[in-house]
Amino acid sequence: MLTAVTLLRDIFDWLGERIGGVLVLSLVIVAGIWGFIALTDKVKEGSTQRFDERVIVMLRDRTNLSRPIGPPWLAEVGRDITALGGVAVLSLITLAVVGFLLLSRKHGTATLVSAAAFGGLLLSVLLKHLVDRDRPQLVPHLSYVVLASFPSGHSMMSATVYLTLGALLARVVQRRRLKLYFVVLAMGLTFLVGVSRVYMGVHYPTDVLAGWTAGLVWALLCWLVARYLQGRGTVEPEEPG
């Protein structure tokens, strides 16, 4: 068993070896937390309400608010995309990835991915409970909803899962363009899921922005933990090219 002093020494040694990258990520995390808190305050004050409502109405047919703008098939596309951020789809994706990692004998990485996804879900539910914002009532919902509105759980969980998996996939390739491809793909899926939630009329834009911010912060924290554990040998290192 490591003592607390030994553990702290190891952490500081690890930080010292990677001070540049850690500082940048730390600044992003702090900025994200600050931005989330500031946005939450604005939402509670009601100062974002007019903007939120205006955007939702803009995405509906002015002659019939029950119908979203665009051709009829676009609403079906919106439902398909929004499902990519649902608990069922994200759980299946996470289980599939964890199963692959276990079969590949990467038990540490499998545990980390599971903890990142499950921890993100718990954090999302907790934040929704603390803020307890009502869902938009301006237009009919095109997707079934249960929990509170702020932050968007779909947006937060898609950011958490897709960014975590994107970073994981980027670790197993050597070429920079492939690393960039996985990260951009993860960000693109996260963006589309968030936009679809507003299009479905079940979230305000600020709900989605808060979900993206919280998900990004959580994913970065998990990435820092992964790098630290990787240095200790608890999480499997990158495979050589």
C-alpha cells in the first residue's frame, strides 16, 4: 500500500515531467468550470431566457409551431441524431468498447472508460437536480423527456463518451492526421447531438452549451487521470507504431 506521502510525491514528479501540457489542460478545465458556473448564474437569473426562447421559435414553422423548419424528413433525421446522445446508444457503444478492451487484455483502460462514462452520467443527473430548470414549453416536444432541462444530459454525455473514446482511439494510431480525425469526429458527433436537442424543442441553447462545457471538463479530467495512471503502469501505454 502506498502511503499518502509517496502518492503525493509520485503525482508531483509526474506533473513536473509534463508541466507544459498539464498547465494548458488545467487552464482549460478551470476556464470550463468558471464558464459553467457563470452560465448557471445567468440562467437562474433569467437573463438568458429571451435568447433561449427566440432560438427555439426560430427553429419552428411560424404558421405551425408543432412543425420544425425544413423538409418533413429533417425531423426524422433530428430524432436519429439525438438518439446518438441517449443513454441506451451511449451505453451500447461503451459496452462494446469495454468488451473489446477486455478481450485485448487492456483491463486498466477498460476500467477507466467505464468509470468515465458512469461518472459522467452521475454528474449529469446531479447537476440537473441542483439547477432544476423546467423544460421549454413554447413548442411541442419532438422527443420524450423525463429529467430537468439544465444542463442537457444528451450534450454532456455525448461530449464525455465520444471525446473520451476519440482520445482513446487517437492513442493507438501514430499519424497526426489520424489522431486529428478521431478527435474532430468526436467533436462533430457531440455538436450534432447538442443541436438536435434544441431542434427537437426539448432543450434551450444554454442547456446544450452547459452540457458541452461540463462534458468537456469531465472528459479532460478523465484524460489527465488516464495519463497519470498510464505513467504508473495502471493503465496500458500506447501501442508502438
